Amino acid sequence: MKPVLSLSNVTRSFGPIEVLHGIDIQLHSGEVHALIGENGAGKSTTMKVMSGFLAPSSGTVCIDGDPVRLTSPAQAEEAGIVMIHQEFNLAAHLTVTENVFLGREMRRGPFLDHAGMRKYTQALLTRLHCNASPDARIADISVPDRQMVEIAKALSRHARVLIMDEPTAVLTARETEVLFQQVDRLKAEGVAVLYTSHKLGEVRRLADRVTVLRDGSMVLSDCAEGMTEDQMATAMVGRDLSDLYPPKRKGGGDVVLSARDIRVPRFVEDASFDLRQGEILGFAGLVGSGRTELMEAVAGLRPRDGSVTVNGATLPADRMRPAIQAGLVYLTEDRKESGLLLNKSLRENLTLLALERFSHGLIDRKAEDAALDQAIADWDIRIPHRDVLAGNLSGGNQQKLLLAKTMLTQPRIVIVDEPTRGIDIGTKQQIYRFIHRLADEGLSVIVISSELPEVIGLCDRVIVMQRGRIAGQVAGADVNERAIVRLAMGLEGEAA
């Protein structure tokens, strides 16, 4: 049977730099084909060639066995190839219905069929178990609901080929299972699905076939049955990843940060905790439990009641600069929106928080360049050239840049929110070791994460939040999935 969509010996270059080297991949009807690899391996470029965003530099794209030249995403969609992007492609000021039908509105004679579009959109949202209203503006709905709207858009286009780029990155476990059900349904209907994810458990759950890219080349393409997550990870990075987490450590000297009776209107009530020197303290809980809002308040990014002291000095509320001056920094979970200036250079991003160190009337560019060279070496930031914009880095390298930018302020307390979201397993291992190294050097680290294995594997002690309150904490041997989940679900009191 001919593949619905295929690439044959495809290369892609940007200027003199070739980033794809002879890619061969076939997508068949009723099959889920997983495309995996580290950040920067070439997955995004491959998907953009398939969906008409980029033309190959050489090689052939075929639909139903016939060579084609896809010159735009619109042309690809006309051929039944639809891509769900990792970065939302939604108009924030329009409603859910208007986004689903944007550019392809239903009509009744010369008029728009608003009732028909709304009814169809509601049916799609119901199918996806999404509670967002068809009449709600995108700007007013949650991030997971926006992802479901992206999926609804794709479903409305009756795709023959559906390309999904990290579709579960912002979804809860329940929402992820709904998505899996839709993928199974599409597969049964004969749709060819290309699925990319850094979560190898998802690949095992969904994929019929797995193709692995490394440094722009295919290193493996095989049937998924019988392929273990360890085998996938080893193929992705070219090394054994059985030691994903550093050895457990005993962190905890004197108290360096004390939060008492913290209240964040609408999000957090009566939260108190201590952080000790050299400790890696985890914050776990379900999405919406108040973890991020609590830490933003502690770091001066959000109004709060209650007191925060760092080494005995009280920090003012709702002011970030005093926190930084006291040695406390916060790495946002949203590196693209809040953490980095994507249209600026690496140098401009790196020195932004510590600009006074490089300014003596005029900014010392040589000192900035030297700091960038050091950051690239220390944090293993992999770049094609020094003038690349931050927005053109892979997700893992953006996260390393954000870490380097934050550490340039020379903090003693580091709060990291979702440190490895949207990052491949090889880069995860690097970041875990970076965090471990900080604690070994005497810094204190708070890690907020929705990934239980990450919290369990990395943290010395874990505080669990539930509905805006601290439900309890676990330490030592009690840092395990059962104890954390029970606290997160409100099934028991203090666990340790």
C-alpha cells in the first residue's frame, strides 16, 4: 500500500548549514508514526517540510506516491495535511468558534452561518471533553483549553494526515487521556498520524512505528512493538541514560528562606514553609493547586499577604528587585512568554537581569561577550552561531539560556518552575545535573514540577499542595509516588 505522505532523501539547509541530511520517512493510513529526538535533532524542520511551511533543499515529497511541491501550509491543508503546532496558532481576541473556522467560515447564501459554526464547534468541544464555551474569547480561557481548541481546529479540517507537535505539553493527565482517545479514533478512521513527544511513555502508548532523529540524521526507524523507552532514549542521545537522576543526597543546613502565612488572593491560603541551605525542595500537586502562584508571590512577582524572609531579612511584597538583591531568583515555567526575549540575541538575553554588572555609563560589550562565551561553555548551550536569536534555539537550549541568565545574578536561592517542560530526555539529564551541582555548591533550590518521577528522582524533600493549601510534606524514604499522590488528592494529612 502506498504511503499517504512520504519524504525521500530530503535535505534542508539554512544558508550554508545543512540541518536535515537525507531523511526518509513514510506515513501510512491508520498508523501512528512517532518522530522523536533531542531538541535540535531536526524534528521541527522535518514536520515543517511535511506541512508546507518549508521547502526541502533537495529530495522528494510525495502524496499517495506522487511527487508534489508544497509551497504553503494552505496548499498542504487542501491536500489533507494538517499540523497542530506546539506554539498556539490562535487569535486571542476572537472566540473559540471564530478560531476553529477562521479562513473557512460556513455560509448560508451570502451570510455567515453563525449558528451552524457554533453548533459544530460545540460538538467538537464535547467530543474532546473540553468545557470551554464556543463563545469564549481565546484570551479568557485556560492554556489546556487553548490546546483543545487547536485540536478541535484540526479535527474540523477532516485531515488525512495529522501532524502533532508535543500536543500534551500543557495538558493534565485527564486531558492527555482524552487526547489519546481521539488519536485512537482517528487511527481507526484511517488517518495517518505523525506524533512527536519528549514523553516516551506516550510514544509507547500510541505509536505503531518509531523514527529517531539525531543531529539531523535518521538513526533508527522500526516497528514500535517491543521497543523499550530505554532503547528509544539511547538511540536519541547516543549514550546510556539509565542514570537519569544524580545520586540522592542529604541536603539541609540552616534555614535560608522562611515563608509564613502566605495568602495570594484567589490562589493560596495560609502557606508556611522553610528552605534550608544546600537543599533541593520539591513542590508537587495537581495543576491548579497554587504551586506557581505561591512561588511567584515569594519571589515578589505577585501581590501577597504574609511574610517572606531571606537570611533573616524581610522581603517586601510585590517587588522582584529586592528579592534578586537578597539573592533569590525565580525561573518561570513559560520561558517563551515571560523568560526570554525571543527576538533578541543571546547576549542581550543573558545579561538583562544583571545589566548593572556590565554598565559603567555605557554597556561593556566585550564583557558581555565574555560572559556569553562562559555561559555557552558552562551550560552546554548548543548554537549554530553566536548571533542566533533566542527564539531560534531549540527548547532545551532556550531553557539552558534562561538558567544561565538567572545564575548571572549570582543568587543563593533558586526557584525553578517546570524545569524540563518540553525538553528531550538527554537535556533533562543535563539540567538535573546542573540543579544537583548548584545544591552541592551550597545554593538552595526549589523545584516545582508536574512530573512525579522528576520530583521523586531529584528532590531531598517534597511539599505537596492541594487546592491552594499545603497538604503535607514527605522526606527521605517517604518521597514516593503513593505518598505524594495521596496528599495531592487530599486523602490524608501530614505524611512525614
